[in-house]
Amino acid sequence: GIPAIVITLVLIINKDFYGNGSFSESHPYNNFCWIQDNTVLYISVVAYFFLVFFINTAMFITVLLKIHSVKTRTQKTSRFWKE
């Protein structure tokens, strides 16, 4: 869903940013829809990468904190029963 949001935002800003691209000039029938403006391409790709990276990092930190809290609670309970 998120890539569709990025595409929609680019199209809302300017429809001319998208156009036909090809892998090579020797194979003109392999056209595909691609972002033509290099600045928009880099912004959309890099922004999407950082969004995914930020969400993954946040989830990793959340899991680490939960594991640490469970470990701490287990150690406190263990000490209580030993005493």
C-alpha cells in the first residue's frame, strides 16, 4: 500500500514526472512506466528506504526493550523465591 501512496503523491504533484523508460535503446519494445525526473526519483526512493529503515529500527528497539523488561522481571522474581 505504501508504494501506491508514493506513486499517487508524485502523480498529484506533476503527471509529467512519469513516462516511458526502457532497458536499452536497442530493445525499444521493453518499455515500462518510470519516474523521468532524477530529483523526484531519488527523493521518492530514498524517502521510502528511510521510512522502512526507521520503522524496522523502531520495532527492533521495541522488541529489545520488551526482552530486557521480561529478563529484569524474571531476575527479580527469581531473587524473591531464592530468599
